Amino acid sequence: MQQKVLAPAAITYNALVSACEKGMELGRAVERFDTMQQQSLAPDVLTLNALVIACEKGTTPLQALKLFNTMQH
């Protein structure tokens, strides 16, 4: 039997980044975001919003501002 490998979609990463944000796991949220980009999946507004919130809750408000500014382009 042939086995198929399914790649996660952007919505999967949105859920992961959001879960990390809610769990106060900023490092993991950024790792998931980086993995998403490495797999050539473009982040959408939901992804970036969850990441901005994670950065804002963490100790990286400048990173949150930088991400927010990329959303405006």
C-alpha cells in the first residue's frame, strides 16, 4: 500500500502559533512561524496577529511592532 504524506496548511500553523501565544510560549510561536515560512507557506493576517499578540505578551514589544508594520504592506 502506498503511503501519502500530507503537508500542513497555513490554517494548521495559524492554530499552532495561536496555541503557543495563549500558552505564553513565545519561542515556540516564533519557531512555528519560521517553519511555516521554510515550507513556503505565506503567513496571513491571522498568523501575524497571533504572533504580534505573542510578542506583545512576551518581552519583545519591538518585534511585535516590526511584525505589525509588515502587516501594513
